[in-house]
Amino acid sequence: MRLTWRDLATTLFMGAVIALYVAHLRGAEGWLFSSTRGATTGVLVLGAVGGCALSRAGDLYVAGQSGLKLAVTMFSTALGVTALVAGVVALIAASGGALAVLFGATMALWLVSTVRHALARPAAPSPLGPRTHEVIDQPHVHH
């Protein structure tokens, strides 16, 4: 199990996305809740900060991935593109349907990411050992 503080923070942001979307559906008052564009903006910002900014996507896009990891990466990429396109459509057209797609894609991205982290095997220890930086980062010697 490799859940980290990033997963906890992302879960908190996802809770905020759920609360915002449910408040919007129930007709709550306030600029962020009452309009489709306001709710879309909130979901996009919370998703970008809580998902994209806290992620380590570089771990996904490396050569030599297993078939399952490659499939999860492609699925996550498709979900991300879907969320972005739905968010843009919801902002331009004030579309409740596009907001629902944005919300669903954001939820799915969070779920896939959290499950992937929970089921991941811990990284193997470096063959160079834990003090590799002492060998690599030698102070400059003056002669």
C-alpha cells in the first residue's frame, strides 16, 4: 500500500468538489453554487489544484510500462481530456450536462488514482544504497 499525504489531500479536495456539486444541484444560493458557470469554475479549480498540482504524473509516462499500467495511463489520460473538454463546454454554454460529465470524469480520475496508489507495490531499494547523494554531490575540491 503506497497511499501518501498527497492522496489524503486529493481526497479532501474531492470532498470539496462533491459538496460544491451537490450544493449546485440542490439550488444553493451564492455565486459559486447557483450558476452552472460558477460551479464549473469551482470544480475545475479544485480539480486542477487538488488533482493535477498534487499529482506526480511523471511516474506514469515512463518507458517500459506493464500492459496494465499502460492501460491505466491511457484511461486516465482519456478521463483528463474528457474533463477538460466538458469543463470548457460547461463554461462557454453554461451546460448542466457538461458540468455533470466534468464532475463524473473528475470523480473517476480521483478513484482510479487512489486505487492505483493503494494497490501499487513499494519501490525496490536502490542498488546504490540510501547514501548515494554523498557520492554524487561531492563538494568542489580546490587545488
